[in-house]
Amino acid sequence: MTQLTTDVFTPAKRPTITGVNRTHLSQEIDWEIKKGGWYVSVLGATKLGKTTLVKTALGKVDFSIFVNGNSFLEGDNALWQKLGAALEIPVSKETGTVSGDKSTWGFFAKFSANLGLAKGEGGSQFGGEHMRQTTSTNAIQLDAETEVIKAFKLLIDKGITVAIAIDDFHFVTDVERRRSLIKALRPVAGAGVSIILITLPNRETDPAFDNTNAWGRHTPISVPTWSLEDLGKIARQGFEALNVDASESIVRELSKNSFGSPQIMQQLCLNLCELENGVTETVSGAQPFELQEPRWWQDFFGSVRDPQSEQWLKILINGPKQRGHERKTYRIGAKKYDGYELILFVLRDLGAKPTVSLDELKTSIGMRVYPEIRNITSSDGKVVNLFNKQKVNAMNLEAKINNLHVIAHKIVDGLKPIESSAGNSDSFDDDDAVFDEESIDVAGNRPQPFFEFVKDPVKPCINILDPQLCYSLKWHGGKMLR
């Protein structure tokens, strides 16, 4: 069967031919939903297939609702309207109430077969109450929250499995607003509905669950970056469908530079076939066509661009808006970098990895900026890397990394310092100021958080939360940092 290459490798849509089942994750999500009444946090960096995993699981549920966290930036005000709309219970935007004339509800027609209702029976009896109707222009109004919860209970009592998924739950950045959502959904979960929250990593113990009585029924499921083996399966399945083949070294090179993202792997495989080898559809012939590797790997990888992640990278390199004195600079070879440029330069030099410990970053910066040459070896005979720790500590790297964390969580127009370790001295370095999210003047829409400083007391680290940003840092960051 002839297949178009663009139908085999699909970076922008759900794959059908090159989909790789991460069975253990699917089974874990299915099990948690099957239990009913649990909060399930699905954690992982962007572009790892979290949403696909959840939507696949929802496809096995009798009735599911999928909404985006952007809908709840102001808290739970829109919750009952969203749930009511999915249930076809008309919730008024103005009053947040429901019409008491239940004959106007689409809910009963939608679920008539499940509820065992005769045609046209409608909501003659719902949750133990008879339908209220009135000929008055002022129809009786019912509490939306109460009626939506009753609807869920009725479905569960009839043996219908129900799940609600909130994608990008981290977009609700305010802890109290997330907590209000979790508490508002508690009676829904109590009715037996599974609540799935799709969010970023390192949120296993989200403080929003504190004081909600939900900890006892909350399960976090971590979705790790894809292994080289799983990424390789994408290539192999697609190549087989196109009747082409490639060496193990080519597949390994593509996998390594996908940074654990199936979406990037799909794009690289597509480019290798179409742009480098002219394969636009299944190749005819008894023997597979042998794909050739790019003449220059650097040009090949550099041809894949993502304007959004490159813009994010520019924002990180620039750091907070400068005020007053120029920033201090640090020399590496013939080039000078300010503190923010230096952090990104070293992160790139370390391989643009998704996670780098603070200790590794500081050591790498110290060895490049303040090395101390001594003939010292450890007890096992290895040369000890030495640098001037006092000077590195004086660079106040933690404050700079924290500022990048804040910038990454909100597009900024200006930053206001809330404290400074540098005081008001003439040598005040603008980028030594510390900021937090409450001190940011936001301009435009907030992007997906893409850079995170985890202030773990034992092992603080930096996480790059978007594999595409890792890719851009490695293959396009060099030009930006020149």
C-alpha cells in the first residue's frame, strides 16, 4: 500500500502509522480512572505525549469531559458553566444558575438510552425531584453546582464511567485558585468521577492539594522523556511503511537529537526522508531503499526551526529589562558574557540537557571563568577540577537563575526588584536583583512555562521543560550567544 511520507511521519498531528504505545503508562492511567473518584496528576515536560495518553484513556470511558486550564485562570468561576455545557445542562453566563424547566435540558436526550428513559420522557424525574416547569417569564432558577453534581451522580448510579480531564493545569499559576478548583471538584470526585490534571513535572506534592481532604485519593503519574529505544521505534515503523531503511547510526543520531520528544523525532524523520533523500511516498521495489545520512549533520539539524522556542531563548539570553548600570561581564576565551548569557552558554555547552543540577552548573561556570591551575589528584588518581568558589558564589547565580524562572513563567514588560543582595552601592549589578511572579508587569499572553528553577534543599536543579527549547539551545543558541 502506497503511503505519503507526510502521512507516515506526522509531527503536527497524532500519528497513526508511527505511534508507539508506552504500554506501562497507558495501563497506569487506565487503572486510576477505573477506580473512580480519584484525582490523577499526569506529570511531564511538554511535547512528550501526555495529552495523547490521557485522550486515549478517555476514549475507553463511557463519558468524558476535556477542558484546558486556561479556562480557569480566574479560579473556579467558569467550572460549572464548562461542565454544564458538556452535560448539555444550560448554565447562565450572567447568573451562574440553571433553568428549572428541565424539559429544556439536552442532558436527558443525550443520555436517554443510558438512563433508561422513554423517548420524550425528558427530565420528568431527576435526582428524586420532579421537573419544575412554569409559564411565567421568570422561570425558576436552580443552583448550577447542585444540578451538575446531581447529573454526575445519576450517571454513576447507572453504571456509566465518567472522567474529567483538565489540560495544562499549571496555567492556573495561583495556588489558591488551583486549590479552589480542587475543592470545588471534591463532591464530583465523591460521586465517583475521575479527575485528571495534566501538568508539568515536579508537582507530585502540589501545595494546592493542602487543606482539601484530597491527599488520600490523589495519585501522581510521571511521564518521562522518551527513551532512545522508543524514539527509534518511530523511525523503524515509519521506514518500514515507506519501504526504506537506514543504518543504526542514523537512527541513533536522530534519536539523540530529539531530546526525548516524539514530535521532534517525527520532524527529523520526515526531513531525512523528503528533504535529504527525496522520498515523498512509499518506494516501490522488492528491496528497501537505503536512506543516506545528511552530508552535514549540523546543517540538517539547523534547518529545523521553531520560532516560538527561539523567541523564548532570546528572552532568557536577554534576562530582565536592564535598569541603571551596565551588567557585569565575564570572559570566556575572546568573548565576554553577562550573567544571563553565561548561564545559557554553559547550559548549551553541557549538552542542552533537560535537567542540570545547580552544582554542575556552578562547577562548569567556575572552571571556565575562575579556574585555578594546581597539580592535584584525588585518591583514585583523577585530576581534581579546581576553581575559585568564593568568586563564583559572589556571582549570585541563584538570583539570576530565579529571575530566568520568573521570566519563563510570564511574558514580561518590566520587572520590579523585591530585594537585592547588592544594596545601593555604586557597584550595584542590575542582574543581582531578585524577583518573584507577583512583581511582574505582564504584557500579552502567558506562554507555556519552559524554564524552571527547582529550589530543592538537597539537590537544586534547572529544568528545561520544553524539548524544543533544548533543541533550539543546542542548534541555534550558538549564533544567538556570539
